[in-house]
Amino acid sequence: RPRIGVLALQGDVREHSRVLTDLGADVLSVRRPGDLAAVSALVLPGGESSVIDKLSRAFGMREPLRAAIAGGMPVLGTCAGLILLADRLEDGIVGQQTFGGLDVTVRRNAFGSQTESFETDLEVPAVGDPRVKATFIRAPIVSEVGPSAEVIARLPDGGVVGVRQGGVMGLSFHPELDGERRFHKLLLDAARDA
Ligand code: GLN
């Protein structure tokens, strides 16, 4: 059984753990640097990216996480997790840092107060049919895509809400809240291949 970590500093850790368990993975809540050595892939959950950033530094996790991602560990980040994977942040709070891994720029809370939260169906060829039910909650958007990253999901208006670079995948939405398991399945496949 593949052993998959969920970064458990803040955010919707339980929902991700549930999906991974349902897919037959062994799930480890990652809180300490040593935990990383025990997993073959990692999930960065939704939550509040600035809080996860601060806690990762307080717990001595920032550099180990950066190193693991740069070293090729497969990662799935949703919402705040996408923000943490972005190489560039348009509007973080003062001093906010990311782990990097995706050659993109991300804008936080990109949908304004009128649409803090919404749902839509997305066509995502990387996971096939049927369409993905996508829930956006104070969601970020990818505002610029560099040459190393590949777009995997767009809103009907063209806005980029899913990107991939090697085994690293970032989504603006929350498959873990919608019974959508196909992205986690891709992560398990990448863990097996890595
Ligand atoms: N707005 C949050 C952030 O900046 C992300 C929201 C989410 O993960 N649902 O981190």
C-alpha cells in the first residue's frame, strides 16, 4: 500500500485523508520533518495559506518541504495548497512565502466578495469523463503560467484553475469536498511511478 502524507498544520486535512484512505492508501499526517521521509507523495490541503506558511516555518518544515518538492516528490495541492505550490504570489500578506514547485503566479481570493464561494462543472481531460464538480471557496486563480507548467483546468471564461508540472498538481477548487477522487488517484499513480 502506498503511504501518502497530508500536511497537517492547518486546513481540511481530514477530508483529504478520507479520500486517500478510500483509495486504499496508508495515510500519515505530516507535522515534522522526519514524517516526510516516510511518505511517497504529499497532499497540501485547503485552508489558509498564510497560516500554513507561518506554521511550516515555526515547525521547521519549510525547508524540508521545499527540498522534498524540488526533489520530485509527487504533490497535490488544493486551494491554499495551490497557493503554497506557486513559484510566484501576486498578493500574499506581508512576508508570505510559498514552497514553490509550480512555474506559475497565483492571485489569492480572486473572486471577490460577491462570489466568495461557488460551484461549477469543469471539463478536465486529465481525469476524463464525467465532468468535475468543482467547489471554489475564497479561491485563488492562476494569473500567469510559465513555460514549465501545464494548464489542466479552466473556467468557462478561460481563467486557469488547475495546473501540473511533472508530479506536482495544483487546483483552485476542492475535489476532497465533493467525493471527487480522480485527482487523488493521479497522485497515487505518480507515487507508484516515482
Ligand atoms: N483564501 C485562502 C488562502 O489564501 C484559500 C481558501 C481555501 O483554501 N479554501 O489561503
